[in-house]
Amino acid sequence: MLTSKTLVSVCVLFSGLTLLISGLDFRYHNTEDMENFLWDITTKYSSITCLHSIGKSVGGRDLWVVIIGRFPQEHTIGIPNFKYVANIHGDEVVGRELLLHLIEYLVTNYGNDLTITKLVNSTRIHIMPCMNPDGFEATEPDCQYSNGRYNKNAYDLNRNFPDPFQNNTVEIQPETQAVMDWIQTENFLLSANLHGGTVVANYPYDNAVSDGKLMRYSMSPDDDVFKYLAKIYSYNHATMSKGNVCSNSLPFKDGIINGYSWYPVEGGMQDYNYVWGQCFEITLELSCCKYPPEDQLQQFWEDNRLAMLEYMKQVHLGVKGQVLDVSGNPISDAVVQVEGRANICPYRTNQYGEYYRLLLPGEYTFIVTVPEIGSITRTLQIKNNSSSFSAQKHDFIFMNISTAGSMDISNTIPDVLCASPTNEKYICDDAADLHASLFFFLFEFVICTLLK
């Protein structure tokens, strides 16, 4: 598990570097190019960035994540965590380059552009340009398909996660396990994973319970929010909302589609995020050609830049707050439910007693439960505060509980499915070798269907 202490150490290590950086060019950056860029830019902007590896690929390449925010080294109460992940399929390369340019755009405009400054100050932004570095390095440029889609063990990483609807028996790969551990370590609220092969915003569920009947739509309890999020991206994109960008694909109304209604995906990353990570994730297909000519990259950036920023702002949609005892101490692992939204795994407070809930404006009844203690029921009128870069705030206080410190009730809640999402086993390993890997890198400088 990556601890705050580890991240602080890494960021301090970076701040001692004195590398120079120039503007990022519009071309494909191989592993070494990408690593050099990430190290350079997080050194130059060390006060608002932190670079760390969440694990290794099968081939031993680091899975790098840049964190951008006013407090990048560790979670801060009241500041939500957002993430973008690209290149889970090594041959779908546009998203990888877009995220490198997004990193540069955010840090160079911080302090100069009011919107970017507010976004960075109010959000802890995690960006993983490449989840499948081995696949990327193995990819031969092709519009439709390359063996680089898969990891070095020939596994499709977007079919490799635990599945809430079927018993996914494939062996969890190192890249997948690293991302699962990362999701369970951080309290992500909103996310998107970037793909290529068509142009559409795809939202959960990607799978469904198979009962022999043909289903045309797999609706999540938060279907209204997911459709809203998908449309935020599609309508802020240059062409996605038209729904017919690619000649070789289906028409997509409003440029969005429910994943399962398109085609079922067992073991997909977005369903895992939503069910087990309490994180709303959508899948963004961003190019008709998976590996387009690099002279088109600047246009892809222009087509997606506004959509990427507007989507990030939605992390401030809905309501946030803490569950506290009468003395103001946080209660961790309290169950926070919204009436009429029966999530497969109940949403729970984190170690700081925090909850975050993406909801559209309206009236909602919350039921907050501390097992063996009791429940609080409150009806809240939720407004859309995303433009002000802070969700509406509401704390739930249990007047009949007084503790000496934060109260952890996790051991009182038996929930086998939600506590242990595995294909075989689920163990969060401590990243003990992170310091050594980063130190070695200072001398070496050596790193990422079909559709989703």
C-alpha cells in the first residue's frame, strides 16, 4: 500500500532535482521519453505535483502516476480525488498523449488561469498516462489491431478485474493488481479511462447478470448521474455528441452509450471502480483509428481539451461531508445510503469519516448507519455547486456516540462480496521497494476489440 509517508518522501526526492524542461511536442513518446517528461515537469512544478509509481508491469516497467493539487502528497479532508487512466490497451495510444499534454496544461496554467487555479486548488488530480507500458512498446502502428493491446502475458487488462455479475476466473495480472490496490488506497470519487477505436462516452454497467434473457441495457442505481457525466464529456468535445464521427461504427445518440447495451464486458475496469471503489468511472473512446498518424495529435488535443477539463469539474457535483460523533470525532466505515439507490456495495466513510456522493440537483433522503449504534435519516436539497469547485457540504452527527478518537466500525460489518473483490485473492501489498526503484531511476532514466 502506498502511504502518505512514502509519497512525501518521493516528492521531497523530486524537489532536489534541477532538470530543465521545454514544451511538450505533438508526437508519440516512448517509455523513456514519457518518463523523462514526467520527471522533468514534476521537478519544475514540485510545489503542486508529485510523481510516484503504483507498481510494475509484467516486464518490470513502472506504472507512473502524476498527482496535481495544492496538497499533492496526501489526502486532505474536503478535497476530492479525481483520476484519468489511459493506455490500458497498449495499441490505443491517443489517450496516453492527451494525458501528457493535460499534465503540462494544468501545471503551466496554474496561477495564470483562474479556472485552472481553482480546479487544482480544490481537487487532488491523479493522472496515469499509461497502464500497459509493455503493450505500448510491443505495438505496431495500426488503425484496427495490434498484439500490443495485451500485456506481456497476453492478457486483456480490461477483462482482468473482478466482476460484480460473473465469476471472473482469469488470473489477475500485476498491472491490474496495482490499479486495484491504488483504487483501494485512494478515495477516488470520479474517473475516466481513455481508449480508442471509435468516438463515444460509455458508462456502466458494462456487464449484467445472465439469466438466459436478452438484456438491452444494464442500468446502475446512478444511471441518471452517469448519463449526465457522459454528456458533459460528449457535448464539450468538438464532435463526439454528433454520434456518427466514425464511419465504421454504430451511431451513438448524443455521443454516449450504456456499456452493456453496446456489448458485454466481463472484468472491466469501470464496473470495478464503481462497485468496489465508490468511484464513478466512464470509458472514453477518443479516436476512430487506434494508432492514428502523429500529425493528428494536436487536433485530438484541441478536440478534447475542454471536455477533459469540464469533466474534471464534475468531481464537485453533489454533496460531501463527514460522519461524526457528538465530540466531533470522525466515524470511519459508517454506511451512507441514498434512498432509492441500492448500490451493490454500500458506500462507506473513509478513515476520516468522510463521504462524497455524486448526485444531480434535487431532493434526496440519506440513511447513515453505524452498526450496533443506530441510523440517522435526513432529507437534503442538493444544488449543483460544481461551478464553484466545491460540492454542497453536510455533516451527519451521531449525538449518542462519544469516542476518544476516530471510530472504526469495519470489523462489525460482515460483507464478504464487498470486502474481498477477487478473482482468486485480494491482498494489498506494501510498496516497500518504491524508494529503491526511484533512486535507481535517477541514474538510469528508463517506462505504455478491438475497443474498450
